[in-house]
Amino acid sequence: LGPDLWRVVLVNGGVKLTVGGPALDKLKVLADAGCSILVCGTCLNFFGIADQLKIGTVSNMYDITKRMFDAAKVISL
């Protein structure tokens, strides 16, 4: 984990990565290395998986957009 990767933000269908599957292990590695993982709470509710969250911090779009705006670099996938 390089010094430039300090936060992962998951929105829309990306929130499904926090409840299971092979990506969950990779997210745990990032979290253990000090990377914060923000997860859109509205998106979790939309997909009906809010109670299944296994990693990350539930956030809202105000916080997510503010943090993305303040970031020096944003990578979208």
C-alpha cells in the first residue's frame, strides 16, 4: 500500500464488494494496511444489504463527495 492510497470509496453496485466474494479479502488487506473504506449507506439500503456489511464505514453522499473533492487525485473504476 503506497502513501497515495489512503481511502477507498464504494458507491452504487460497488457496495456489494463489502458483503462477500473474492474482493472482500482484498479490501481487508487494504483496511489492515491503514486504508479507510467508505461505503454509501443509501446504496447499501437500495440493494437491501445494509445488514450484511462486513467491512468499511457507512457514509453518506455529502461526506463522500466532500472527501473526493478534497482529494489530490481520484481514480474511478
